[in-house]
Amino acid sequence: MGPICLLCPTGVHRSGTYAVLDIVLDRIKSEKKIGLLETASIVRKQRYGCMTNYSHYKHMADLIVRYAIATGIVDIRQINRKE
């Protein structure tokens, strides 16, 4: 797949969130680590105003879980399982 062009009015919210997601998904593939807060902190230092609301983090966490399920990293049957 080639490069993706993502536009948002301020260049902060959507594009910043997408940048964090892209980095986190690459880290999952290469290092088997998530590091959402660490990655978001680094990107926020470089892109003022990025990931400022709880809803951004919640949405990001949801996308990461969906990715983990879709790629087989996490077995959906194990989520919320009580033993």
C-alpha cells in the first residue's frame, strides 16, 4: 500500500491521532509492545494540541483492540472471560 494523505483543518486532531495510531501499530508488529501513552507523549511534544481529550485516547485504545483481534494477536473469546 502506498502513502496515505490525511487532511484535517488544524493539522492536529485527526492527523495527530492517526500519527500516534500508525506508530503504535508499527510498534506492535516489530516490538510486540503497545506504548500508547509513551508514543502519544512524544507526538504531543512535536505536534501541539494532539491527543488532548480523553476521547482521543479511548478511541485509540478501541482501534488498537480491534487491530489486535483482527490480526489474531488477541483471541476475542478470552476478553472478559471469567474463570
